[in-house]
Amino acid sequence: MASTTIDPRLLRDLQKLLGRDGVLHKPEALLLYEYDGSVETAKPDCVVFPRTTEDVAGIVRLAKQHRVPLVGRGAGTGLSGGAIARNGGIVTSFARMNRILEVDAENQRARVQPGVVNSDLSLAVEHFGLHFAPDPSSQKACTIGGNVSENSGGPHTLAYGVTTNHVLALEVVLPSGEVAHFGSGAVDPAGYDLTGLFVGSEGTFGLVTEITVKLTRLPEATKTLLAIYDSVDDATETVVEITARGITPAACEMMDGWTIRAVEDYVHAGFPLDCAAVLLIEVDGLCEAAEYEAGEVADVCRAHRAREVRLAKDARERDLLWKGRKNAFGAVGRLSPTYYTQDGVIPRTKLPATLRRVSEIGAKYGFSIGNIFHAGDGNLHPIILFDARDPEQLRKAVAASDEIIQFCIEVGGSITGEHGVGMEKDRLMPLLFSEADLDLMRRVRDVFNPEGLLNPAKVLPGPKGCGEIHVRPATEPTPASTGPASA
Amino acid sequence: MTTASTTISARMADLIGAKNVIADPASLGPYEIGNNVPSVAARPESAEQVAEIVRFAAAEKQAIVPCGARTKLAMGAPPARYDIALDMTGLHRIVAYDPGDMTLSVEAGIPLRNIEAALLDQRQFLPLAVPFAEHATASGTIASGVDSPLRQFYGTARDFVLGIEFVTGHGTAAKSGGRVVKNVSGYDLHKLMIGALGTLGVLTKINFRTFPLPAATRAVAATFDDAAHAIDLRHAIARSPLRPLAVEILSPSAGAMLVGHDLPASRGWFVIVSFAGTAAVLDRCARDLRQMAEQHAATSVAPLAEGQILAAPRRVAKFIPMALAASPAATILKLSVVPTGIRAILDTAAKTADAAQLSWAALARGVGVVYFALLPAERTEDSLARVTRAVREIFARFAAAAGNATIPWCPPEWKAALPIWGPARADLAHMRALKNVFDPHGILAPGRFIGGI
């Protein structure tokens, strides 16, 4: 499928456009770009590093002229293969388009290039008392361009929303080579919401070259609580009850005992080793509001038999708790040659039943499945540990994972909450969408990407095998645990 | 009744039953849009019936305009063709409501007040304090894209509509999104439907995220001698840690329209700020706000009586219907700018209106949306000439402000003369291409949308 040698004429044209240091094409140099944070890999023919929108337009025109697939890439931390050159071709890295072009603190806006690292933007506007609210766990590496493409979430989406809620305008290079502008710094542009359509299109409509985002005021006060449970059910029922009381925490994360032990060994966040589950809950706002809500949350936790509720005393304690959460995948990654992370979403009230089911599925296939997830919005990340070198284990891991997803859909959920469909879950799309839905999505994509050269074979299932869950053939790349851990 | 319309109504009766078809011209008046009356109105009772009607219309090239409670048919352009009024009020059920998950799935034609009643039982709500909320349907609200004072805190429909089911111009049922609060499966086609005036699909089901109804709310009104100080208070609030539900700036005449017995009579500008929270939170907000208002030369600062939760934002939402009622030729401009642009655009619009000897009233939302109502005393050619000149001048100044300007409301016979969709947009070609995907026969609300889409 993917050729590993690049057409010399295309290489020459790309080098002419971008300079010799703007193109990687030697096989050893391409190794890094074969994977992202997901379990998939594929070899690009070359990787290019534009510095300007004009460079990107030039790359797009060359790809079109040479009829070579083209894939955009931020930091490569994605978890669904969005930045992988599934059919080979040119990977366009935005690593050199990493400037914050404008900060308009008064209007709480910033205009950035796609390669700006998520947390760098928040750091750059911190002295104005502002931040960029979407905070994926990979925020110290992932880029805003990648966040836009994947409509990334993070632990604080429960109260603050996902990326699409914070994007006002985009500059995009379309596969035709046209540089298009969607949206505006002012709200409510006339016409169809093309910005809303583009965010989360997983790089299949166009290459985003500039983004105007909203900045959010930092809260006056933040309270972070750790509730410790001897029963998973008690923890999940707490989550349901907190929202029933009308409290929308800024974050509400859960880790089960199995995950806690893996994390504690690695991060030393102070999680108790003998518990069944912990909830990490954050409330924020005015001092009076955070104080009140922290009290309410602690009451609910105790009413649901939390054996201990700790309140982080200061920023250091709070950071340590979050470090434990955000590094959980890295910690788990040390335990096994391979792990596979799901991203299913369920209605929050189905949490207790779903976790019981996940545990049964693990037992059935003989796996340890760790659970770590955004409990507040029902976004699960079960982690299946296995050894991909053993074909039987690989087959079972995929089967177990499909059973979990099947259950999520049965209870009214979705196949992906924040990681994207990419090249990993396209085969699952028919479980959620009818052929008519998918056909319409395909035709909408074709409006922008009619020849399918941009990020091919992603998001929508191919013409063959619709509605069928299958095990990947053994000849396809096996999952690897080496990617940057993130969720 | 013409033979053609007799045939259409007979076919329609075959599809959905005669009792759900209105063909008597005398009864079709309520479906009129800008002097266009359809030949038939059909009131389907299921998404399947909607699909059948659209398939029929696609085959026969009959133009359909979907409607709900018909409170906002005056928005947008009148349809270029209008054969069938698709009255969606027959789809009015709550399909699913899961208070614990805070998700709601409704049939499109359900009245907002029915949603409100169902949610109130669980002390939840949808933050849609929109104009005409007392009659409007869910689909009319979403398809028209009207906004709400509460967007300051809760955002707009694009932030809390989780998924939509619709029927395309082919008569095919399709959907995007889902019913969970976090979901990135597939393309967000439903975002295109918001504010599209039914030109891409007939909405049949809408999934919302619901919100906890605040336990208590409080609104404070500050008055100012001029717009500049009122706007400065908006900026001061934005720099503060306060998280108001709504920040609304009213011109003196807008304030007079909305004034209740509790709102202090004032010849000045109002800023009405709403908060939610516990008593301690509300006290703090009121205290901080008073201090900020006084620093910005407020002439008065007073709490508004909140008989009901969210009473103030709901009252401010009535600005649009009140402005429409205030003049026989009310022409309401929607001007959106970055917040620091509010002052210049209000200033320009006010001076232009004064120079043209047109009465006016303005409402500016803190997020940077200004509704500027030109209120001519008469609906005459002379009024149109003065309004046209004023609008052109405001829009011309506006082009430099990098904002968005449209005219959602004006007399129907003025629509052709006024730039109701604002300055030309470079992305229109992409919008046309999308329209062609969703509605290749051009039968869904043809001509109602931007660029004649």
C-alpha cells in the first residue's frame, strides 16, 4: 500500500519550495513519523516542514499535481491515527508554524499558528489571568492545530467544553490549494457554521494554518478533592449524585484501584494502594462558590461511603494529584509490552453497570483491564494490557475491546468521546450511523476534499466491510506501547 | 384553488391523512411569508411522514418551507418559491429525558414551554431565553439561530445541541452527533443546521444537553449617562473574576421599552447583569458589581426584583418582539464585533440613525452582539430611503471593523432593497456547495438564506 520511496521529481519540487532542511525523506529520518499515540503505524514517503500558509498551499498544490496523499501532523500525540499517512504520501508537520500571532487580552482572543503547543498558549496568557481552556492530558506536547482537527477534550471539558466551543475562526488550505477563511473574531458570522463543521473533521477537509481561539478567565479559586473508596460502585454512584445536586464540577476523574497502584508506584502522588477507586474532583469559580461546592461534593462523597476525602491544601498538592492522573497512561505503559486504550462514551448514569460489564469482559478474555476516565461526562478509557507479539492475545484484546464498545453503544453512548475516529474506529462507525448518514458525511467531505488526497482512509469506513467488526489481519502493524501516552 | 394545488393537497392527504392537510386558501394565511402564501400546509406527525412529504416534493419539484410556531418566519429572505408549508408542530413529543445524564431528546416541533415544564420538575433547564420563547418551538429556535442573553455563560445552541436528526432535500433521514455530552464520532453536520433556516434539512429530532437550574439568581441594573461608561462596566466585569449569566447593555429607549415597575425610570443607558449561586455568592457579586459600576460613574445601581429564576434575562429577551412592535417598519440590525468594538459600532449606528432622523433602540450583549433597531414612524418609501441610507453607512463603517452585520428583521417588502445578509462573504461558494449536497433539487426553503441559497 504505502510506497517507501518518493518520486524524485516530487522531492525536487518540495525541496525547491521549502529548502533542503524543509523536507525529510531518508528512511531512518521518517521512522519517527510512522506512528502517533495510537496503536497504528504507516510509513510516509516524506515529511515536510512549512513555515507559512503559502508554503502549505504550495505543498497542497504539489500533492495534487503529483497525485500523492497528504496528511497534516502536529505533535503526533493523537490517539486514533489521525496524523498517520495510512496510504503513504506527504506528512505535513506544523512544527515550524508554532508562533502565537496575536494575543488580544481585552477581548479574550488569541490568533495562533497550528503548531503552537497547547500549554504554551496558556502559559503565554497567564499573566493576563487567562488560559486556553481545552486541556488534553498531552497538553505539554500536543498542538492547537491537532486539537482543532480532533476536537480534543481533556479533564476540564465537563464545565469548560471541548475545543470546538473555543474556536472562533480558521484559516485553512483546502485540497484545491485555495486558502479559505471561516468564521471571524467576532461571534455569529453570517451563513452556515463552517468553523463548527471543520473543527473535529480530523484533517480530512483541509489543513488548518491559523486559528482564532477564545481565552477563558482563570478562576479566582480552585478546590481539588480526592475521594477514596473501597468499592467502585460507591465511586460511580457519587458521580451521578454530584450532578443530580446541580453541581457541575470543573473536572471529575476516576481511577480504579488497579490503575492507582500502577500510577502510585511511578508518580508517588499519595494515592492509597489498597483502595478500589478514587475520584479526583475539582470545583472552581469565585471563592464563595468554590468553597460551597467543595463542601457539597465532600458531603456527597461521604454519603456514598468514601473512606476518606482529602482536600488539596495548596497548589503543590493539587499539581501532584493531577500529575498522578495525567501520567496514568505512562505509568500503565510500563507494566506490559502493549496496551490498548478505549475512548467509549456512555450516559453518566450507566457508569456503575458499564464498569461491572468491563470487568466481566476482562475476566472472560483473561485480561487485566484498568479503568481511568472522565467520569463526569461518561467518557471511559479502559486500558487493556496484553502482549501483541502473541497473535492469540492480540485477537482477544481486539475482541474484548469491541465488546466494550458494543456495550457503550447499547446503553446509548458513542464510540469515541475525544480521541477521534481516525484509522482505528472507522470500522465501528456503522454501529452508530446508518449508510445514509455515512453517505451524507462522505459527500460533505467530498465538497472540500473531492479527490480524497487529504488524509485518505480516515473517519469514514471504506466501501468494503461496512457494519462488520473484524480482527485486524496479522500482517497489519501490531499495536505498540511506545507512543506518547495521553487521554 | 388551482388544479395544481388540488393535486398536491390530494397527494399530501394520501401521504399523511386529510386531517393533517390544509388546502383552503382562507386557512393558509398564517403560513404567509412576505406576501407569499403556500398552496398547501402539511402537518406530519412523524419523521417518516416528513421524509415522505420531502420525497414527494423532491420528485415534483415543489418548494417546502418548514415552520414551527411561525414566530420567526419574518427572519431571512422570503422564499423564492413556496408550495408547501411543512408545519412541524405535529412532532411534539419528548423522546427521552435522562435527568441524571442531563440529556434531552425531543421531536423538533415541541414548544419550548413544554420542554421548560418537563425540565423544571427535575430542576433543570435549557439556557434558551430567546425572543418569542413563550410560543416558539425547539426546531424554530434552532433553525433560526436566535440567541439568548444567557449565552454569556452557557454559550449558544452550537455549544449544547448534542445531535440532530433531519431529512435532507432527497427525503432521506440522516443524523449526526449523538445523545452523550462528549462525542467526536463523525462530522458535526448538526452544527450546519443551526441558523440555516431549514435550507439544508428539515429538523425532526434534536438532542440537547440540559443544565441544572440555578437555585437562585439575582439581577442588578446600573444606569449611566452615556454608552461609553456603560460599556466600560462590561469591560470591567470581563476583567473581574465574576462569572455572570448575562451582561446586557440597553440604550435609553430600549430600557424604556423593557422597563417594569421595578426597573428604575432613567433617561440613561442601562447595564443589566444576572448572576446565579448561593446567597453568599450572590451577595459577593452584587457587592463587586456595585463597586465597579460606581467606579464607572453609574448614576444608580439597584437590584431587580427576581420573582422567578432568570426573570431578568427572560425579560431582556423580549427586546426583539418589543422593538418590532414599536414601529410599523422596525428594521433590526444584528452587528457582531469583538467586545472592545461595541462602543465604536454603537456610536456610529446611533449617529447615523440620528442624522437620518430615525428613532432607534439598541441592545448590546457583553459577548459583542449588538441589536440595533431602526424605528421609522411610518412604513413609507421615504422611510425605506432613509433606512437604506443609514444601513449602508453603518455597514460601510462596519466592513473595517472585521465583524458581522446582518438584518434579521425588517418589513418583508424592504428585504430586496436592503443588504439583509451583510457584506459579501468569501466563503459563500463553500456554502453553496454544501447546500447542493444536502438539497440538490433546491426545494428546501429556497432563497431564504444568504446569497439566495
